[in-house]
Amino acid sequence: MKVYSILLEGFRNYASFEAEFSDTVNVIAGNNAQGKTNLLEAVYFLSAGRSFRARTDRELIHFDRDGAHIRADIDSGGRGHRLEAFLHRTKRRQFLSNGVRLKTASALSGKLRTVLFCPDDLNLIREGAAVRRRLMDGCLCQLRPRYAEALTEYNRILEHKTRILRDYHQKPSLLETLDDFNLRMAQMGAQLIYYRAAYAALLAEKAAVIHREFSGGSETLSVRYLTVKTIEDPAKKPAELLEPLLEHLKTHRRAELETGTCLSGAHKDDLEILINGTPARTFASQGQARTAALSLKLAERDIHFADAGEYPVLLLDDVLSELDPKRQSFVLNRINEGQVFITCCDEVSLLPGTGGRLLRIAGGRLA
Ligand SMILES: Nc1ncnc2c1ncn2[C@@H]1O[C@H](COP(=O)(O)OP(=O)(O)OP(=O)(O)O)[C@@H](O)[C@H]1O
Ligand SMILES: [Mg+2]
């Protein structure tokens, strides 16, 4: 998986920008606020169909423009491919693959695979469950187009159901549709849980190997998938997960109506991370938690490799500067295959002897 070149028109602080990339390491260097992260964001956008930090398309469009165009020429599975996104202030965004318009963002799934790694990810272990669900979702949406579709639909239902639970006091007739929403939610949730269980098993396997190496053999990392309590074996087929999901919804119905929130479903899932058998979220030291987070992120890359036979594009945003020299060199040694984009303010130490390209960015231009 490689990005050969990119063109940006009116994206963030890039009025008009074109660049070609090395198929090994690309160091994106520059002072603060020059557009380094924006460049990674553009690559990520074509991969995931959304930004990792903007909530609306408007944020992504240059202040002085009405629209933005991102275009990348990539290699995917040995074949050349052109991916494009058009963003507008007043219309819906559009994606094109080799000039053909895609119906949904989910259709992008898997075309350009990326793993993004930013300083926030170092808090993966200690933060709330939402960040770990995002880890699962981010990877699975790229691996399985059907997962991306199910997740979009699940979130739509969840939003709708939340409105019902909030507004039914004023409008009791809303409650007539609640059972339908619960059924639909359980159906989509069963899909998510089925895929997540398989993903968590893979993550557990790959992360354990990396973490063992990382800790010099002294620590064992395990990953456990936590989902709705009534499900005994989340690895069962979705059809078999439906019954326990509906059961759980039923027993939580009253509490949901009383609290006005959705208490039952896959949107509460989590990954429990254990180091030497102890829950890392509560007991790991700061350093242990960081190492474990690195192991999980690096494992994500290996999962893509196992699935597609090639490494995803790795986007490292400011993460190396956050690490001590030992962890830095562990990461750099582990990622010497595949294409990598690294942003940093001080480029000197990062570019390896051979290959690789240094791009200096200043004010949304190549300096
Ligand atoms: N829609 C937009 N239109 C124009 N400029 C924008 C837009 N969105 C963000 N910017 C500008 O982009 C700059 C931030 O770019 P970016 O986040 O890529 O910085 P960076 O080079 O990664 O900096 P740092 O080293 O601090 O992380 C800011 O100056 C911001 O004002
Ligand atoms: Mg940045």
C-alpha cells in the first residue's frame, strides 16, 4: 500500500499543493501550525472517508474557498489507483475511485489502508472505553466494508433512539416505535460484535508478541473483548447473538426510560487490557501503559498485513517526539517495511540513511 503523490486544492491551509512521496519514509518537517498534521489528515481522509479530528467538512475547507479537492495516486495490491474527495460548503461530499463516483464513504473501505498514530493514542490504556472502541472501529472499517456499513447504520439508530428516550415525555407516541428501533439495533449490534470478537482475538495474538519483545520478555500482554453481558460467546454467528442482545435490551428497558439514555448495546463495548494478568487501566505504571499502547498500535499494522499481504500506510503524527530514545528506536526498527509518514518539528535524527524523503512545510507550501 503506497501513496505516490497527492494534490490538495483548498484543503485546510493548503490553497494549492502538490507533492510526490517516497515509498519508504517521508518526514514532514516544519514549525508549528504550518500544515504538517493537515497533510496527514488529507491522506487519512481518503482512506477512512472522514477526518480524525474535524467534526464537519467545513472545517476542512480553506477559509477563503467554497470547496476542497483531495486527490491521491496510490498503489493498492500492486495496482495503480486514483482516489479523490470533493468537499463543499453547502453540498454533500463526494468520493471518486478511478474517476467513478462512489455511492457512500463505506465504499472507500480497504482501498487505501492507513494506521494513524498520534500522541493521544499513548493514552489508549488509561482513557475511557470510547478510545478503545475507536481503535476497533478504525481498523475494522478499513478491513471489512460490511462492518463500516453496519457501524454507520448502528450509529444512526442509536442517535434516533436517544432522541426518543429524551423526548417521549413531551410526545408519548414516540414510544410506539421503540421496539422497532431495539430490534434493528440488536441486528446491527450483532454484526458489530461478531466482527469485533474476531478482531480482538487477532489483536490479542499480535500485540502479545510485540509487547513481549518490547518488554524484554518480562511482561505478558492480554486483550479481552468486553461486550453485552448476556452474550456468552461473542464469536458466534450474528444470528445467534440476536437473542441475548434482545434479552439484554428487554431487562434494561425500564432503566433506559428512567435515565433517558441508551444503556444496552454494542456502543458500550470495551477492550480490557491486562499486563501479567492485572488490568492495565487501573494498575499499570505510566511507562507500562505507554508501552502497551504502542504494542496495540503496532499490532494494528500487523493485522492489516496478515489480511492484505501488504503493510498499510503508517501515519505518525508527532508521536516519536513523545517517546524516550529506547521506545523510539523500538518503533523505528519495527516499521522499517512499508510506507511511513512522520511529522515532526526537528527532522535531523529521523531520516534513515537510504531512501526516504524530507518535505519541509511552511504555510501550506513546500519550503
Ligand atoms: N480550514 C482552514 N483554512 C485555512 N487554514 C486552516 C484551516 N484549518 C486549519 N488551518 C490552519 O492550519 C494550521 C494548522 O495546521 P496543522 O495542524 O497541520 O499544523 P502542524 O504543522 O501540524 O503544527 P504542530 O506542529 O503545532 O502540530 C493552523 O494555522 C490553522 O489556522
Ligand atoms: Mg500537528
